[in-house]
Amino acid sequence: MIKKCPNLLEVPLSKLCYNAEYFKTLGLRKRTLVSYPWILAFSGASTQSHRLNCVQKLHSDINVTAPLLQMPLLRLQKLCSVAKEETHLIPGGNRINYLSQRLHCEPVEICQTAAKHPFILAVSFDHLESVLSLLADAGVAPQHILKDTWVFRYNIFTIESRLNQAKEAGIKKIKPWVVRCPQATLDRTVEKHVSSRELLGSHPSVVSYLCHRLECSAEMLEFLSCKAPQMLKVNVPKLKEVLDFLYQEGFTPQQVCQVPRVLNHSLRTLQTRLKQLRSLDYNPNSLIVLCQTKRQYRIFVEKLISVRQKCAQSTS
């Protein structure tokens, strides 16, 4: 509790006890005080009556609205005014409960989010409902909306346009960032996704594509992904480039399977290292050396150069 609210150490014990008892009479549970210990540091808890009246108008359970007690009084009063005007518009008459149902979370989570982003309780209900419907139609998961509520600050036209662009590109797991990001970022994402989909061809997924290119079973690929988890997150165009390069240079699917993390490395790094090694008359029969850290690789090259120099001296 002190880590969350260091100034508790400066509050007189009598004041802490008074505040604890006062909020207890209002129905505040001990675990709520543990979660929000700054409540105990209120200057004269009974003088917080205006703030308390406001949060109770937003929701009947103070344990739900406790996170909102940190808000300035004027902001709370504005939220109460909004809540009063829209009572007849919201199913059940309460925005906090409505949002918790739509976003599949507890009401207190809505208040925790609202304490940081009050606009989710202030934007018009028509706008709120429209945005939620658009996001739901686009398949955006409720938990992602809760973590990225800035999406509610954008106009409906922008939201609909961005979501449609993502849907038309075939992006399956759409997240709210597609609404917030610069247009150029979304364009690049769409371009990569379309390119990946074209490269996959008849393959329904990256897993199927890799099984085909690596000539291995799905079970084997699952084992390989445990050794190199990031390989399944690499975009398909890059996977194709790396695999095409390695196969062109004489490496086999089996050699790639032995060192799957090679798929995480940049094509430029692989090309540069292989060219340098071959210039030193070293043709690697394993991909491990291409995947070493910069330091490990540097030491390896220095040893190669040293051996080559010794050979040249002995020959002369």
C-alpha cells in the first residue's frame, strides 16, 4: 500500500483511522482500500461529500467507482451531468454497466480505465455505441478495445474508413491501433498483408507454408517454433526471401530445420556474412555461424584470418 501511496507515512494515525472508519460506513470494503490506499490520505474524508455524491450517481456501488475518487470535482460533476442526460438512452440506464457488458469485463475495470481516460464516460452515447458496433463488426476483441480506448476520440468516418481498409486487406486480428496510426503506417501494413496472402497461395497459414518450404510435418514445425518462437511472427515476404537465398546458396531444408532461428535474421546480414566467410575460403556446412551474435561472429572471423595467415606463412 505504501509503494502505491508513499505519503501514507506522513498521514497522522488518527486521520488514517478516521478515514478508514468513515469509508467503511459508506460500504467501502477493505480490499478496495488496499487497492486504492490514497483514499486513506484524503484530507478530511467527510469533506469529500460532493465527490462521493458524484460517484454514487454514476454507480450505486462505491467499490466499483472508487478509482474515480481521484478525479477533480468539476470533472466528476460534468460526468454526472452527462449520465443524467443519457439515462433514458442507455440499456439499464448506466453507462458503466453497459460498457462492462459490451467489453466483457468487470464494472470496476471500466472505472479504472475512466480514471485515466475520462472521455469514455463523457463522449455522447450515440458515438460510443456506434464505435463499439463498428469495432465489433470488424472483429476487434473487447479486451483490445479496453486497453486502447483512445479509439473513442476519433470520428466515425475515420474509424469506419480505417477498419474497412483493414478488412478489405484480409487482416484477421484487427486492433484499435489501425484507427490511431498514421495513414502511411496502415498502408504499409496492408501492403505487407496483401503481399503475404499472395505468397501463401493455396496455403491457409504461415504454418502450412513453412511445412511445405522446410519439407517437414506440422508436429516438427511446432517443435522448431519452441526452439525459435519468433519464426512464426516473421512476415511471409521475408521468410520467402531468406529461404530462397539459403536454398540458392546450397543449403537444404534439413539444415534450416537444424538452426530455425536463421529465419529471424535479416537477409542482408546473412548475405554479408556468407560472402565474407567464402572470401576467407570457408564454406560453412551449418547455419549456426551465420546466426551468431556480432561478438561471437567477429571472434570466429578473426580466428579464420589468423589460421589463413599461418597457413600462408608456412607455405612460403
